[in-house]
Amino acid sequence: PRFILLHSRNMNIFLADPDSHFVKDIQRSWALRGTVLTVTWEVSQLIPLLRKNTFDLVFIHTDFLVHNSLDIISFIKEVHPKTSIIVLCNPEGISLGTAALSRGAEIYLVKPLNIEILEDAAEKRLIHLQNNSNQRLMEDHVLDSLLGDTPEMRKILKTLYKISPTTSTVLITGESGTGKEFIANVIHRLSQRANEPFIAVNCGAIPENIVESELFGSKKGSFTGAIADKKGLFEAANGGTLFLDEVGELSPATQVKLLRFLQTHEIRRVGETASRHLNIRVLAATNRDLNLALQNGTFREDLYYRLNTFQIKVPPLRERRAVIPRLIKYFSLKYQQDHGKVIKGVQPAAQLALTSYDYPGNIRELENIVEHAIVMTDADEIRLEDLPEALQLKTNYLPPPKETPALLEPQIPAPASHSEKLITLDELEKNYILHALALLNNNKSEVASRLGISRATLWRKLKDHKIED
């Protein structure tokens, strides 16, 4: 046969070399687990096999690098951009192997070669693929944990997984601090551009008189202070993803330039007449109502429709409270290392305060509150007194049922004198649990989560305090 296909596992490898004896020896001896090997020694089979299959790794001899005036390395990179290429060459062909590196090959190997050298090179690629797969699983887990398990967020996740591998523009909307840049970064990490730059730009933070220079670059002498040619942020993101945060703050003139790029994929530096072609995916975000901006003429309608191929609306944190405990844990792990602390958990009173607050600043505000608490605590857990004073004094609890009996309000009296009777800790705990049950419509799973205890512990306390449904 002209080529041989071994048993399929995880990674597809292609060996193309005109020496049929060498190819057959490799094929006969190949024993690397987790791989499937396809081989050929006939140049006429090269293009058909590359078109038919997707390979993770290609070993190709320098004699096969050009076929029918076609540059095979460029062809592979065009049809399979993520394929790794290793060139095989004879001692007299080292210059061809060196030249192949500039066209996209990773390394070249000089013959004679044995099976161990090829398997070692393939194993390194296999480990790389497995690490990428593990990284993807970890990112998916973090993504699911941080966004929250609600119908609306599951719908957003489903959309993310579909649109991330494409090159379509995406408009991300939502209140300030809801995690719009996090969403944009996830789209980039799940795309084919994951190994290329991700450049985030806050359009509202760049002074209007230099915004075009910052975004598109400038030519030396084009304006006062332009003492050298300058590459803009668009060029810095070439090959990758450009995230334009607060895109609604762009001036009308900059909106025109952005629209031109989305139409032509070309930019001009300030002061230049020549255009530069760039390969960039644009993601944009705003906390403004762009429909209102369209009506009052501050945002271009044609640009809006260019950006809005897909729109993801990120709900505020108060509409996905179930994710708050996981976010607290995430930020605790992040900041306890920064501040040299070991945080083992959150006390129930602090947990209830944190999960009941409305967070007008959304995730960004929660992150700041957790960092504040970690800095303030002198224990190995976050306590109510470690939270910002405003959160301690006026926690924005969810409204209780309309006809909540007075006895369900938490009874925490402050005695006016030494003679006034104090309630016991058992009575205090019972009243607190009753208040939480009323507050959360008797949802025991939610009560346990908010109080920072297990469901089994809650059931035991209900039994101890003789609290029935």
C-alpha cells in the first residue's frame, strides 16, 4: 500500500519521506502510545492525504517541501494552522532545513534518524496537546464556577462555546464590574488565537487628543510630540484579539476609523497615507445603552451593527447570587497569597452578609470587599467585623415575606443595664436560623449555603432547636 494507518488513539502524526525503506522501518517499529501514524513515500499522495486528514504533527523530508510549484509548508499552515511541522533533511540539505524554519517549521532533524529520535519528538508534542487539554478543562471548570449555574448563564456559556472558535465580532454588554473583560478573555482563550496576543483597551481612559495615535499608531513628526514612528494597539494585537472596553466612549472620528477597519481589516497610522493589513478579531464591550446613543446621534448606527454580530448581555451579580460563595473562595485564594495570610473559611454571619448584599459595583466590588477583609482579619477566617463598615451596618438583605411573624426577626438585644436579662447563645442561634429560613422561603439548601454550613449540620441544628417546617 502507498500509506499505512496504525491504530487510532489521541494524536495524528504524518510521516512523508521519499525513502520507502526508512518509512517502512519507522512504521514497523512505531510504538508510541496515544498516537496514530500515517505514512507515505510517494509525493503524489502528499496533497490528498493532507486534505483528507487533520494532523497534529507532520514529519516531512526536504525533497517533499515543493510539489507542483506549491510550497507544502505554507499549504499545511493554511489548511491546518495548529499543525506542528518537523523537517527531515540529509546532511547536504541542511540549508533547506534552515530555510524551512522561516516558513513555519519548528525544527529540522538531520538523517540518518532512528525511531527513538522521532518518537521523542512526537512525545513532546503529545505532552503539549495533553497539557492544553487539561488547561481547557480547568478553564471550563473555572468558567462554570465563576459565571454561575442559572438558566441565563447556561445560555451564555452555550453561546460562548459556539462563537469562540469563529472570527465574528462580539458585543458584550452589562453593568460596570460584571466581568465583561473576563468574558472577552474566555472567548480569546477558547479561540484558535489563544496563543496570540490579547490586548485590552479601555477606550474611556485614553485622552481624546491622543486616542487615534494610541489605537492606530503614528508617523514621526505627524503631530507635536511624535518624535518617532509609533506602533498602535491595533498592530500590537495583530494575529490575536483586540478587546475595546467602553467602546461607546469613542469619538465620532475614531468611530469612523474603527468602522473602516472592520470593513477592510486595514488601518493607517496618523500622518501616513499607506494602509496596513492586520489580522485581528475585535471584541467590544460597553455599560452604556447604545440604543439610546444611536437615537441621540453619539454612536454610529453602521458601526453598531458591525460590532453587534453577536451580543452577550452579562447579568449583574445580584441576579446570580448562587455564584457569590464560589467567587469569595476564588478571591480568597487569590489575595491570601498576596497578603501572606491563610484563610480557611468564612464565618456564617459574614457569609450571610456577603451573599445578601446587592453589590452595585458587581464582581469588582465583591473582589475589593474580600481583599479588604483578608487584610483586616487577624484570624484564619473572614469575620463580620473584617468586612467594610458600611456592609456591617447596612447589609442589603433580600426582602422577607410580606407577613413575616415578628418572632422571626433576629433577636439580638443590646442590654441597657447590667440587670437586663441576656438571651442564651442557643436562643440566638435558633432565632438566627428562623430568620434565615423566613428570608429564603424555607429553602434549606440555600440557607445552609448562606450560613456556610453543610445541609447535614443544618438538619441537626433544626432537630436540636425543635424547628419544624
